[in-house]
Amino acid sequence: MGGVRNYSDLNLYRSTKGLEKFSCFIGWRVRICSNQVLTGEGVKFSMEVSNIGELYRNVLDLFNNFNPAKEIHLMQTLSNTSLSESQFAQIIGRCRCYQALPIGYQKSIPKLLITDSQINSVCRDFYHNEAFGMKGNAISLFDFHNLLTQSNKNSYVDTYLQRAVNATEISVGINNVLRGIDDKYQWFLS
């Protein structure tokens, strides 16, 4: 669990003290490295508070709504689903194309916050990372998720949280496509 004050959301020229903005999160840290598994339910991006009591209540509300059993089940599900090398290459190719898509088309598919340089890092680590890279001719979606979050480590903390949640959304979405649960993320595999 952690939190950060969102300095990027503050008006530097304001003369009176107004609402303070914070981002708080609760999730799981992978022991092999410092990657974190964060879902939308475990993150509050913009907590606006005027005093410490409000911050305390908001953080307690976040913790009380966090469901660890659901999160553990999610990690197990991702661990039990694999991508072949060709499926991985298809997803990476689509990720590379995403930024070049017309805005209207981008809005019709799920959001991707991972940058091109981070995608390069994911590709490199797919082949060279002993902990989370390809094993045999496949990679589990849990390991794929860890490659996404690992590539995000150098981001500023305010964008890190958004990209970490997005990495989880992408991994879960691809898992749902592969398991036939829904096709929202089908574009990444087609």
C-alpha cells in the first residue's frame, strides 16, 4: 500500500489553500522484484481532501473495499493462461500500432497507456528475463503482466499508477479473450 501527493494536479499560482489531491493504492508486490499488481479496485487516483481526517476516511474506505481473495484469484487465473510466442508477437505488434491509430478508432478499442519505449522493454525481457520471460515456447499471462509493469518502473509515480492498472486491465482483457469470456480486447489478438 502507498500513496502520493499529486503535485501535477496543483495550481502553482493559487493564493489560498484549497483541496489537496492524493493518489492511494493497495495491491500486491511480487517478491522476485518490485513489480506491483494493481487493479482499479485497489487504486484511487484522485482523492481530494481538505484535512487529514478526510484523507484518513478516504484511505480506510479504499482498504475496506479491497477484496484480497478476488485479487489472489485474478493472479491465479493469469498464471494458468499462456500466450504462445506468435500470440505475444501479435499483441506487441498491435501495441506498436496503437499510438498511430486515428483517434476515433482508438476510442473504439480498450485504452493502452504503455509507451513505445516500454513496449521495447517488454520485447527484450520476453526473451532475456529469467524470472518473467518466455519459458519453452510460451509465457503465462501473469509473467506477461509482470513484463508490462516492469517496463513501467521508470515512469513518474502519478503515471506509474495509471499504467500499472492499465497493465492489469490489458492482461485480464487478453485472458478473457483467450478463455472466451468476452471479446473486448480481441483487437490485440486479431
